[in-house]
Amino acid sequence: MTDDKRLIEDYLPITDISAEASIENSVTQARGYLSKALLSVLHRWWARRPLTACRAAIYGALVPASRFAPGNGTDTQKMSLGRANAAKFVKSLCQRT
């Protein structure tokens, strides 16, 4: 049987994803004459999930963990570099455009 671990099972940079999701969640800023308190509740869905966290979770569930690992080096080097590459890519994937 092959090792078919997904990225979400192996490593997902939760702190980076959480930081981007909190930025996305606090985007409501006062504009014009409306107060900030009014804008924070205006047209806001009660159970809204941040798109950033959803995007990272779906991507991590679909992609194999071995996708970012380099082909040469020891197993610990491969795992370390694979996690660093995955973290860099997921962080860029979750950034707000």
C-alpha cells in the first residue's frame, strides 16, 4: 500500500492561515457617514466562514503531501523542505487580492 497522505494531514500553516482569515474578517471599515459599529453588522451572514480558511482546507485535502517534497536528499531534509515549500505556497494562496 502506498503512502497517500494529504497535505492537510501532514502539515498546514495554521498560524499564517489564521492571520489572513482574521484580516479578511475585519475588513469592514467605516466609510463616509456610517459608523464602524453599523457596518460590522450590516449585511453580515450569521454563520459566515472566512474564504481564506476554506480555500486552504480544500486545497490541503485535495493535494498529496509529497507534491512539494524535493527529489533528492535524506528523508528528514525532504520532509523539512517539503513543509517549507508547502507553507510558502499555501500562504500565497490565502493572501487577499
